[in-house]
Amino acid sequence: RLCADAGLKFDLGLSDRLPSLDSSVIFRLELQDFETPQDLVNMDDEEKLAFAAGRKDAGSDLFRQSRWRLALRSYFRAAEAVAHIEGFTESSKPKAKQLRIQAELNQAACALRLEEWSLARRCCDFVLQEQPDNAKALYRRGSAWLGLGKFQEAAADMRQCLEEEPGATEAKRGLRQALEGQKSEDAETKEVFTKMCKGLGEESRGAVQELCSEEVGEDEEDEEEDEPLSTAELRQPLPELPQVIEMQS
């Protein structure tokens, strides 16, 4: 996936040759040497801030080359270096917080281009917890909601973004897409609901008719005329009742 990055041609000098290549390109690399990077746990505040800033700048270079996935990885490392802001000294906390917000916003931008909508939304969620009126985070989260098919949420974020930046053309376009998507979704839901109700109505009528026909048939079968008593039976004397003696006290 990394080698398929659109920006890879810039670093390898293949921008002029790629259109003429009709087969796969195989690179054979040999690692000559490497330096073990310092663990973040062992860095002090200044080292962590410098590391985060360096990773953010590297990510920006990759982003400009359209190497979205490598850029995403660099921004992730930048955010990771300053993730635990409470561990910084009071003088370093503002810079650490700002670096974290920038790294999260840039991760969201990469994720949108890679169509990783849920990742983009989560990155923006963090930023909006810290800065609820951040227009970039609102727009990018709204775009992520669009990708996820959540049109109501997308419209809400786009509207709030326009409240912060009324002239944001992309947010206006995003809001139109969200409203059109919601309208189309509502129409589909209405059509499905109408068909369901129609089907249920037909089934109910059929069931009632079947039940009525069954009850009528059963009544006809159960209704049998009693045979009349014969003359001999009518002349038979009634059985004698036992005498009841009333006791008086």
C-alpha cells in the first residue's frame, strides 16, 4: 500500500516514465546501516516537542507530494509524542497541546483522502473537545460524516462551520451535499415504509377474511337440531322429590 502512493514518483524520478511502464516495477533494497531512535519514554519535554515538530514537518512534505499514507504515519507519530499533555511542565503544555491539535487535524486530512472516514471523525472529535469552534475540524468531521452516509450529522457540522467562517465555500458545498443526501434518504425511507404498510394491510385483510370463513364453517357444523321427544317420553311421570322437614326451634 505504501509503494502505491501517488507521490512515490517524485522521490524516485519516475514521473516521466510511469505512463510508459506497462508492468510492475520491482525494487531491490539493501539496508546498510540504521540508527536506533530514542524511545519517547526516555525523552524530556524539549526532546518530545522537537520530535513532534519534526514528524509534523515531515508529514507536511509527504502530504504535498500526495503521499497520503506515509504522511498519515508521520502525523500519527507527532501526535503520539505529545499525547500525554498532563505529563509536560506548565511552560511546555501550551506548545504540546497546539502540536497535538495540528497533528490530529492533519491526520484527518490524510484520512479523508484515503476515504478512512471513521479515522477522520475520531481525529476531529479530539480537536473539537479542545476547541469546539475550530472551523477546520468541523468541516473535516462533516466531510467524514458525509462519507459515512450520516447526512444529519454532516449538515450540523457544516452549519456550525459556516457560523464560524461564513465565507467557507467548501463548507457551503458540503452542506448542500448533506441536505441533498438527507432528502434522498428520506424519500427512500418513505417509499419503503409505504410498501410495508400496503403489504401489511393486504395481509391483514386476507387474514380476517380467512378467519371469518373458518368461524362460519365451524358454526354450521356445530349447529345440530335437537330431536323432538316422543309421546311416551312426554307421558313419563316426574321423579318424586325427597320431602324436606322444616325443623322449628
